[in-house]
Amino acid sequence: MQLADTSNVAKSMDIKSGTATGGLSNFAARPFIFRGVQCNSMEGLLQSLKFKEPDMQKHVCTLVGIKAKRTGANKPWHRLQILWWQGIPIKRESQEYQDLLDEAYNALFTQNTKARAALLATGDAVLKHSIGKRKTNETVLTQQEFCSRLMSIRTKLKTEEFISL
């Protein structure tokens, strides 16, 4: 019996909070600055997008983990599918929103060495996020939006194409 060569098959890795790879979770305390605003975690930034008021948004950006998640949990953004950055409305399904997410993740991995190291430590694994949602109208960041961004940034980091914004 001959065994199949699996040396080139990428393993998958779940990056949810509370696992060995939880350092890549949006809940992780990974400080960075986004458009002049101090963010203490990606979850804080993502939840802040549900708030129209810039001062409240800045506060939510300082939160980490479940505290950030709970702060934005009941904000009624779903009905209109509008999110906010510094008082400016952004449609959830827009390219502008996708560009904002790209800029935010680039800022995180450019500025935070622990986040960068955690991402590079995943090697060539296919990243998954088993607790995330799949539909854009239900969440500010789908599983696919999250994992594909991380894998894209990881590829750029490995090829030294990652440019500080």
C-alpha cells in the first residue's frame, strides 16, 4: 500500500479566541493606531464602527476582548447596514468599507510585532474562524473577510511586500 504524499497539503488552523492560535483572534490585546486613533484590539475597532459618535467610537477602540464585543453587541446597525468612522457613514457592502478593513489590518500587522509574529507562526496553514458568521448583513467582519485578509497579509509578509501605511 502506497501512502499519498501530503507534504504539500496545507493544514488548517482555527484562530478563535481561547485556542493556541488565539493570538490572532480579534479579541487579543494588540495595540495599534488607526487613522490617528489608539486601538487596543481589532475587536475594539470593529465594534467602534457601530457607533456614530466619534468620542464614543474612540472609547470603544480602547476596549479589548469580550468587553469590546459586548459594548457593540446591541447597536442597531443591521437594519440600515450602515457603519461609521469618525462621524462618516459607510455602507457595509461598499468597497469603501472593504478598504477601511484592509487599512485597519495593515495598520495592526505593520505596527504590532506580536501580532505579526503570531501570524507568521501559522506557516502555510489555511486559517479558519469557526465561531465567526458568514453573512455580511449579520456581522461587521465575516469569517471569509477575516481569514482571507490574514492569509493575504501573511503572504505579503513572507515575500517582504508588506508596506507600512
